[in-house]
Amino acid sequence: MTSCMVARVGPHSDVADLAKDSSVPVINALSDDFHPLQIIADFTTLHETFPAAASADKASLGLEGLKVAWIGDSNNVLFDLAIGCVKMGVDISVASPAGYGIPNVMKQLIHASADGVASPGKLTETTIPEEAIKGADVLVTDTWVSMGQEQEAQKRLKAFAGYQITNDLAKRGGAKDHWKFMHCLPRHPEEVADEVFYSSRSLVFPEAENRLWAAVAALEGFVVQKGKI
């Protein structure tokens, strides 16, 4: 007998319909709109990286006051990351080219996630990477050409010119001295320079390992604990 279903889909409605008709838990491993397991891994990585704040509110992992800068395309990873940041009291500033920003329906959902949160994080948007980076503790990006967007590749590469994360961009933008870098992988060199990706600032490999533990935690919570966590 099946105890759980883990679905990686295209349209989010596919996993929503699956959950609606399922008698067992359905875990969203990725949809066009959301990537929750990735964000569990990301916040685990942030919690491990910034332990000085770890003695604060347990519900927020003690991350209040941090700032995350997202440089690149507005996609499913960003949407869930922004929701998580707002809930955790982490400010998130997003820099995307004109026409590639957060859709209004997602913006409304992100802002609504602040409901009931004593000190929610703040979402800001710009088209200028340096503005988003100012005062950031963490710089994050993702692919500029997601699955299904291959026909737009050349157009997108042109639009995102100047959005590559480099040491120089971080310095010009005024990121904090201790800034770190995250990427959900796989990475392309136009998104982030080797000097950052392979440096001590990069959290990508601990972040990737935490994807495993995020999945284990989800299975533990929904299958073993039956959601009573």
C-alpha cells in the first residue's frame, strides 16, 4: 500500500488536483509555481550558517534581521523563498529585468504570508542588481532559462546581461562583508562567476546536501508523524 506520493510536476494545478483526490499525503517536489523542499533546505542552510541568531524565536529559526538579495529571474524558487523570508522576519530584495519581475498574483500571496507574523520580513523589488544587494547577508540566484523556456534562451540571456553575481557586483552593491552565496543548482556560469561559486562564500554544496534532509524531514512529518509535528 502506498503511504505517500511525491510529485514533481509542471502546472501547480496538477499537484493540487492530485492532493485533492488522494487518500495519502502528497508532497510537492516542484511545480511551476513553488519549490517547497528546496526552501526547507535553504532555510536549514541559513540556520546553519548564521548561528549567532539561532537562540532567538524557534519558529523563525532565529533568522530575523537578515537580508537576502535575489538577483535574476522571478521563478518558483523565488516565490517560495520570498514567502519563507516574510514569515521568518527576513528581508528579501529582488532584482530582475523589466518584464521578468514577480507576477501580481504571486506578490499578493507573498504579502499575505505576513498575516499573523509579529515581525514579518519585507519584500522590495528593483531592476538594478546593486540596489537589491545593498546591505545583503546572502546573495541568491537561479537559472535564467527554466525548463520549457528553451525557445526564449537567447532573448533571456540578453535581458539578464549584467545580472551575473560576481565579487565586483557584490562590492559595488554594498553587500555585507560576510556575505554568502546560494544557488539551488544546476548552475550555469553566466549566472554566477567561478570566483564566487567555488569560493568560501558559496553555500551551494551544504545547500545541496540539505535537499536530502529536507525530503527526509517531509517524509518523517507526513508519513511517520502523520502531520502531527
